[in-house]
Amino acid sequence: MYSGNFYFIKDQYFIDFPDTRLMKNKEIINGRPHNRPCYYSFKDDATGIYWAVPISSQTPKYQKYHDDKLAKHGACYTIHFGYVLGERKAFLIQNMCPVIPSYINNQYLNANNGQPIILPSKLSSEIETKAKKALIMHRKGLGLIFPDVLAIETQLLAKLTPPTPIVTPTTPTTTP
């Protein structure tokens, strides 16, 4: 798993973390599952956990939310817009969630060349800056992120931290 790439999350994640506010996998097309939503990922180097920001093609819907927040608060840290494969997408920071590699189903690849989708560094930086700011504000109690990401993060950190081995004291042996 790499920062700046796009991934799809396994169904097991949503079973292990049954938060109704998470954007769950959806859509069956012709009887087969279709990977949605796709998540832009970036790594928190302090914890080793990745943060997954879902993207949406419903830009008019999210543009309205974005504009309302901008008018009301002067800034919007929960939604960002950018182009993915030439199409305008909404990056839904308000729906981001923490994830570790074991919950990744597969990477989003360009269907034309099989290569990972990579954003321009400026767009990646803008998304990550907003997401980190939203997370800081969320940790302070402002509730900018819909899922209970702090509880999920705590559980994921426990999975990453190896258990402390139990050391049994040994009795020194003496030879006569």
C-alpha cells in the first residue's frame, strides 16, 4: 500500500467496524460486484495507519455542500475537488476512515494501461493538508468526520502493535 494511490476496501472492514456512517461497498452490476467507492490513501507516518478518502462522481451534489460550508464558515475542510482520469471528482474527507493494508481488496488501476492512478502532487498535497486539518479539528471535538474514526483508529492500532511477550522468570541453577 502506498500513499497517494487509490484502493478498494474489503467487505471484512465493514464487518469488523460496523459503523453506519462509513461509506460501504456497493453496487452489483450484471450479478457481479462492482468496486465502489474508491479511496484515495495517505499514510500517517506517526502511527503507520493509512487514511482512506472516498471519491465520488456526484460533484454537483457535493459542490452544493461545499459552497454552503464555504459561505457559512469561510472554509471547507471536508470536501475537495479534483480530476481523476480526466473526470472531476469529489474527495469526501468528511467520510474518510483509517485503514491498514490487510483490509485492502485491490488497487485502482488505469484500465487503459494497467498502471496505478496517481494524482498530481499539488492535488495530493491539497487533499492531504485538508484531511489532516479536518482530523486535527475532529480530535478536538468538532465532529467534521462522519464515521467514528477515532474508535476505528484505536482498534487498528491495537492490530498493528505486536502483543508484549510474557516473560516468565527463570530460577538460576547452581551447580554443586
